[in-house]
Amino acid sequence: MDIRYPSRIRLARIPTPIEFCPRLTEAFGGPRIFVKRDDLTGSVLSGNKVRKLEFSIAEALREKAQVIITAGGIQSNHCRATALVCARLGLECHLVLRGSRSRTPDGNLLLDYLAGARFSFFPREVYSTRKPEIVADLIERYAKQGKRAYYIPVGASNAIGTWGYVRAFEEILTQAERMKLTIHHLVTAVGSGGTMAGLLAGQLLTRRKNVRIWGVNVCDDAQTFITEIRRILEEMNDRFHTRFRTSSVAVNILDGYVGEGYAIPYNDELKLIAFAARAEGLVFDPVYTGKALYGLREEIRKGRFRKNENVLFIHTGGVFGLFPQRDVIASVLRETIE
């Protein structure tokens, strides 16, 4: 069926390639591993967030916004992408960040500064409990300056942003058909829910029931994301009349690979990141894709995926998140070299 999309602004360099990973396949000892290279959606705009921003920013421009407000952690890939998109389009950007101001910004935060974003930093407990109030105050403050502000939620994970991965799902189907590739499973990291919600929405709208979609949560727990993803799909129903039966949508979350918490990497994950870089020339990040890839490997070892199947892993980018973790990564690298 033809999908009626909301309007979008072209920001991502797409389609991104699908690549076979022979050495990961051999090392994991299970199904054939393919990677959807959404780390190649741009240079500094790389990753999954820019697909969602194509729709979110288009809506902001329709509403005549002059300022974009969004939120996330200090090393948020989404905030970095938003700041750089705003710079590219001549919009102001204000980031509400969880954490404290750094004297020497690094990684994504450094790029936020280079892009000219404005900042409001808040301790975790304030950010977690007062974010709606903080955002409302900022919108009012800009209104008093005669500027219209538009708020994009964390990860652009809402009804409008999620269309980015509906479109990505259609893109994957087209590529697989051209490659004569049967994809049995899609695997993605889940941090705010919008990417997986979009993939599921794409599957529902295209009626391709033969692909199973799996998310590896990098924070919180499985039930949190089952609830959140169904909420996003319900929001799509409300805004775009998609008619998803959200209560019956299978949201498959592979839990157990968060470690000590969000953005806290662990040794086995970092060793796998190092192995993938050496074996395939693919660089995964310690916050999202590293944990998701580790989860995929462990689930293969548990027998969830069969050897005669094909698994497509969505590489959602995040390379800039490596640099603030340089010390812990260096210690693991020394172990692997020695």
C-alpha cells in the first residue's frame, strides 16, 4: 500500500547501505549478520536522529518556529544532531541537558557548542521531575522576546519524528528486494523508543509480517519500552489516523544488557566494540549500538536466532560518544592488546 507521509525536509544522506559482515557472522556462530549503515546518514549529522528530524523540523518550519528546544543527556546524539540542523537552517537552538556544565566539553557536547546552541543544565533529579515545566518556561521566555519556539521531545520520539523510521523500513524493504535478501529479523538499540516504534509502524503499514523486529534496551527495562512504544503508536493514531491496534502490537524487547545504567559501558561490551572495529572496520558506540550488538551476540548464543536466518542490525550511529569514554576504552584496549 502507498503510505501517506507528513511533509519532510531533506537532511539525511539516504538510502544508507546494507552490508554483510562475514567475520561477525563467523564469530557469533549463528545467523548471517547484515548491518544497515545509518551511521552514514551524514558526517556530523550521522545516526538515526536525523531521519526523525526530517519530519520534526519540517513541522517546526510549518509552524514558523524560530527557536528549536530539545532535551537529553550531556552526550545526547539527538541534541547534537538538532543543534547542527538548526545551524544549517538558520534556526536558534536551546538544549535542556541532564548534567552539569563542563569546563572542557567533549564528544557530542563539543559539537553542540561549535553549532552555537544555547544551554540549560540541570541535575538529574531536577531534569527528571521538572522538564515539562522547564520547557514551558523557555517557550514563554522566547515568546516574550517575540520568538516562536518549537519543542522536540527526547530523541524526537513522538508521533511526527517516528515517521523517519517508517520511511527507513520502506527503504530496507526496497533494498532487500533488489539484493534478493530475505530478512528474518531486524535488531535495533532502544533508548527513547521512536526508532523501534517507527520500524513497527512501517511493518504494520506495509503489512510485512514475515520480519520480526527486536529492540535491545540501553536503559530502563522491557516493560518501560513496551509501554512507551505503544504510547507513540497510539499518538500516531490520534494525529495521523493510522488505526494501529496498539494493545496487540508485539513489542519484542531483549532485556538484560543495560549493565549498571544508561551510558555506563561494561568490559564485555567494550571488548566487542574493539573486535568489531578490527574485524569489520565498523565502529560502534558504548551507549547504544555497543550494548545492542552485545545483546544480539548473547541472544544468538542462547539460540534465539537460527543459523539459516538473516539478521539486519540497525547501526544508529553515535561514534562521538566514544571520546568522552576514552579512559575506560583505553584500559580495555590495553587488555586486548596484551
